Amino acid sequence: MTVNPHQTAAARYVALIPAAGSGSRMGAAAPKQYAPLAGRPLIEHAVHRLCAHPRIDAVFVVLAPGDAQFNRCDWRGCEAKLSALYCGGETRAASVFNGLLAANDAIDANDWVLVHDAARPCLGVQEIDRLIAEVGDSEVGGLLAVPVADTLKRASAEREAVQTEGRDHLWRAQTPQMFRYRVLIEALRRADIAAVTDESSAVEQTGARPRLVQGSATNFKVTYPEDLALAELILGKAGQ
């Protein structure tokens, strides 16, 4: 058999979880990603879900330098895929960028990177499958998202409703957000970091249009203490 020297290997799927933040809105002494949820730290749920997915070959977690809690978690079953990178930055975008640089030798330029929040513990297998299926043929990439259903109000500085905003064509971004390694790292390298709220916003600054893939309301981000009770209820109903 003749091998074409220009033929490239099939792109792999790898996940990256920025987990270097403090989670100040939780009002807890420990970082949010280690808050207890259903008998284990919050971050364990996100990591185990990604490690268990058969299409994902590797999972990189970007931690703050000096993080002493990650290795105390239960990572049984994740050993073959999981790597910790102690290079987190001051912002989410900086942590993702640092993580991509640190994992450079393990990721090819054409590989897909799924960036996921450590604080989204209820990600379903079907959402990962749908993201891969709908974005895998894209030249740009895409993200899970859900259409806005609530009425939106613009507020004054005094917290008074001054205008009702239209919600047509508005979506709430979720994670994972999936982009080729080369596309994402170059977008972050060129981006106005102050304007980057997620990976998609960095890619959008290049003029590209990431694809929106239908997510799920259960894949929400734990932000406030009361969110933990809702997440535990969802996990309980799912038998996890």
C-alpha cells in the first residue's frame, strides 16, 4: 500500500477545563470548583463526564499555580485521559490560552478542543454527541447554547426597568465550546482579552461565525450557593 506523505491523521477530540478561578460569587472560603455537590467536589462531575465520553481522547484541567486540592479528588477511572496543568491565569481567557500553550505537544493543530466550565456538572452525553456531530464539519467551530426564553429588561443605574429588549435571535451561551486548536489559540493570541467572555467571543473577534448547537437547560453553570441544590436535584434524577 502506498502512503500519501501529505495525508493528515484524523482530528482527535480533547477537552480543556479552566479551573483556576476563585468563584467569588459563591461567597465561600474555598474556590467554587471544590464546593461539595452530591458527595463529591463540583469539579469531579465535569471531569468525570468528559473522561467517560468515548470520543474524547484527553482531558486537560488548567489549575492555579499551587493548587493543593485537585490531587485530593477521586480521579479513579480518569487516569488514562486526565492531565493537570498548573498554569492558570488571572482571567478565564488567560487560563485557556496558557493551557493551550502548555498542552501544545499533546495536541495537533487540526485537533478539536472542547473547552468546558468546571462549574457545569450536569453536562449530558447527548449534548456532547450533538456538538461533535454538528460542528465536526465546520471550518470555524461552535458551541452549545439555548435560545433566550425570558423577557429581558434593560435597567438604569438605580435598578429600574427602563426598556424591554427583544429576545429574537438571542441565545445563552453554554459549554463545551469546540474549536480547532489552531483556530482557538490564534484567536486568543490576537484578541482584546478585556472583551473576551468566552472562547466564542475570541473567535468572533476574528470575523468568524461559530455555529450555535442546541444545548439543554440542565447544563447550567453553578454560580450562586442556591445553584448547588438545583444541580443536586438534576444529578439525582439522572441517577448520578
